[in-house]
Amino acid sequence: MHCFAVRNQTNRRFPAEFLLAVVMSAFVHCSVAANQPQWGQRWSRNMVSTERGLPASCDPKSGQNIKWVARLGSDTHSTPVVAGGRVFIGTNNGEPRDPRHQGDRGVVMCFEELTGQFLWQLVVPKITNSFYWDWPRMGTCSPATVEGDRVYIVSNRGEVMCLDAMGMANGNGGPFRDEATHCVPPGERPIEPGPRDADIFWLFDLIKELGVRQHDSAHASILVHGRFLYVNTSNGVDDTHKQIHSPEAPSLVVLDKATGRLVARDDERIGPRVFHATWSSPSLGEVEGKPRIFFCGGDCVVYGFEPVRRMPPQGEALKLKKTWQFDPDPTGPKENVHRFNSNRQVGPCVIHGLPVFHHGRIYVTGGGDLWWGKNEAWLKCINATGSGDVTKSATVWSYPLSKHVMSSPAVWNGLVFAADCGHEIHCVDAKTGERCWMHESGAEAWATPLVADGKVYVATRRGELFIFEASRGKKLLAQVNFGSPISATPVAANGTLYIATMKDLYAVKARTQ
């Protein structure tokens, strides 16, 4: 629901008290409600929401506190975002919305926020080089980032795209006009788009333009800062998992959000040190009065860059200026890292989650790779001030996790919440790193904890949603079984909680509202 101007189309006169009540109602609604247009809070990437009145329990079977349910594909790993009265989420084509599109595809679906009505979809064919470029049935794994009427997304084919939030319902706008061919595999007959198809404004192909060799799937949450987009490239290992196919490809790039033109790229030559892939997305924080882009490379180093401030000459690209770096695993191997492939005791660390900036500190989770690395895992708090290599001086504290970790931490009210693949959910003191409590979930967690309305929502791959009181003392409010694995992080927007399982998107709202 949006803020809106009251328009009297019939020239009918309304009592002044009525008009005042309508205006005040709209003002109050807009002042307490908030969209969730990207992953986490703007720039800092902290998965904390200011929403109120969210449910402390729900029941998918009975429908308790279930506002609506929308069918997705058969595999969904993308976190939903909510903006402009619409919900956007990546999935696959396991349950085709359009009979013209058959077979495995990457899909982005758009639903009406109020009712869950399907509005339009982006359909992208798979990369067929090998399974390890674009894993079967993974679909579109990247979450969208929405700004105004523009939706920024990284497709399963490693294409950074700018889409019209309205889809084709308002016609084919923008310079890109080849949607009919783009939505089908090469050589197949084009499918002319209709009002329920996506409208692509522009796209930038990371693979074609920069030689990126994505692995398993592209996973990137685009950071918008000013006129620029910051995007991690998902560059990773080849099919053998023991070699980097594109060692010179960038790990972080900057694009012009209006045109998709390449503006800048990192110059750190991270590629040879990537153990698996570059799946962590960038964040931003203000340090000592200056903005800084934070990025976790595929080499498990946290980098700090100056934001881009100008456009380069046409045909050129700037090099990102590194101002800060921190190595969370300084004793781990940095060269010939793939010789430790499948070694569960010794090897390099990786970071899959995002770096979360909060009050001058960076909170990050990492450790050995879930599939190929050592069992070590940790949650670290890092001092974000200073310059140069701060590895020896910037560790505030380090907290051990029981096993591999895929998600990001969430920081709220002096507490840090984290969930790992060792079947544990943790609450840690943000100042000292001391454990406040731990809960055994019985399943891996790929999703990041969401803190909202004094509660912590944690979803697991067993399809359960744990709801805790957000406090130093453990208090489990509810444990809800959704009947399907959950990879996506719960999000809250405009008084509603959104839970995406592999197959369905649930809008959950307390009936008291």
C-alpha cells in the first residue's frame, strides 16, 4: 500500500474532518510502514527491520496468520524484496507460469504485495557449457535490488540487468528490445513478450564482457550508491574444482545504473586465490566521516575501497582504489589453495555471507567451505577504522561456530545473531563476543537471521522457522514447519513477514493488525 494524494474525481465535496482523517491516516501509515527494496538495511546490509506488529507464530496448515501464498518454482534460493507495492523473487521454472516456456530456466517473479497476485516474470535460459556454470534447477539465486521503478538483478547467466518494475504491462521501454530472443535458448524460435513478461531496459554480460567464469550459479545482491551499482561477479573454479579458469577476471565491478556501462573494477587479482567462488556481495559504511565500500573476496579477505566519484572517459574503466584490508584467517594458505580441496582439517577459509557494517565495526561469518573445505567456522567483529592492512590490529573479537556457515550475521541492540550449518543458532554479545545463548535447530541454516519487532526469525533447510525473543536470555516463541526446505532469508515489509520456501512464497501477517 502506498502513500497517495486524495483525488475528488466527481467534484463532490467532502467534510473537512473526513479529508483531515484520510490525510492523517495516510501519513501515519507511511510513517510506520517500510519497504524492503534490497538485501538488509540500506548500504550496511544488516538484516534488521523497524517493522512492528509482526506475528510471533503462524501455521501454514490451518492458515493462522497466513495472508496469502503464491506458488513459485520447484527450487527457490533467492530472498524476496518488497517495493512499490510489489514483491520480487528469483526461482526456477519447475512450475511454469507460461506454457510457452518449458524446461529448466532461471526465473524472476513479480507479485502484487497486497494480494499475492502474479504480475509478470523474467525467463532466462540456462548456460549449457556444463552443470557447474549454471547448476540444474537452481534458477535465479540472486535477490533483486529495487530503486524507484527500476529493478536491478543478476540473472542465472551472469547478466546484470535493469528491469522495469511494471514489466511489459506498460509497453517495451528502454534501449533493449530483444526480449523475444533473449528468453529462449540459442537457436530456438523467439517468444514474443506479453504483458506478463519482463521488460529489460539494459543488460551487462559479466561472462561475455569480462571473461568471468561463474561457478554453480551467479549469486549477487547489487549495492546502489549514487549513480553507480556495485556487483560481485561470482568468478570461481572450473569443473574440476582445482583450478581457476579466469584468474584475471575481476571480483567486484561498478556499473552506471542508467546505462549498464562498465565504470570500474577491482585491481587486486583475487582470482588465483579463490577457493570456490565469489558469492559475497558488497556493503557500505561511513568510517571517520568518509564512505567506504566493504567487500569479502573469494580469497576470504575483507577489502575496503573508495567509492567511485566520477565517470571515466568513454571506453575506459577505472580501477577501484583499495584503502583498507583485513584477513580473518591470516595463517591459512594463500597460494596453491586448491591442493586442499576436500581436506576437512586444513585449508583456506571462505566467506559466503555479506559483511555487515554497524557502528564503525564489520561483522562477518566465514570458515571452511561447506562442500570442499575444513570444518572450522567463526563469527568475527572487526574494527573498520584505519587504513592499509589492518589484519594484526583490527580484530575486536572472534567467536567460534560449530561448523560451516553460509549466512550473514544480524546485529541489533548490543547483540549479534548467527545461524550455521552445524545445526546451531547463536546469540552473541556485540561488544565482547561472549555467548549469550545457543539453540540446537536440528538442521542447516543457509538463511540469515532477521531481527524485527523484538523477535528473531531463523529459517532452516529442514523447512522450519524458529521465532525467538530478541533478548540476551533465550526464549523460543514458536517453531513452525513449512513443509519444504528454506534457503531464503525471511524479510519484513509494511507490517508483513515474507517466508520463501523452495516451492511457495508466504505472506504472514498478525490478524490483530
